[in-house]
Amino acid sequence: MAGKTVTRADLSEAVYQQVGLSRTESAALVETVLSEICTCLASGETVKLSSFGSFVVRGKGRRVGRNPKTGVEVAIEPRQVMVFKPSNVLKARINGVNGVVEQDDD
């Protein structure tokens, strides 16, 4: 079930094929979009892409972990992690539902 990995070059080629920009312009466009997303995330902002999902930076506090090999406790320092939360539209598409979002009738 493992699929092909999509690279920056693949994204640039898709822009080139579908939008009609030159290959150089397509690559620059993809780089600009990815750079802007990275810049926003690095500054702690949430990046929300409609019908795709949200990238959120969350803080994890200091905690005590354990080395699984030795059992020795070690302190894990606070850090920032990035979380991706897919939209309901993307979830439905991944699960093969064509734009149908079920709702409860409660």
C-alpha cells in the first residue's frame, strides 16, 4: 500500500503542466509557497489551508522520560512540535468518499 513519495520537483512539474508557467517559474512558485509556510510555522503561527488541513505548532512541556534500553530516567526539555490536522474534506477524499460528509440527525 506504500505509494510514491511526492517531491518538490513533482510539485513543480504539476504546476508546470496544469498552470502553464515555465519550469523555472513553477519551481520558484513552489519554493515561495513552501518557504512562506515554513516562515509562518517557525514564528509560531498556524497555517490553515482550506479543504486541506492545518499545520499547528504546539509546545510540549518538560517531562521525565526513560531510556528503554537501560531504564534510566532522563529529563526531556521543553520543545515545539508541529502537528498536521487534516480537514474533513481531505479525510473524506482519502477514504474514498466523493465530497459526501455525513452528519448526525440528532
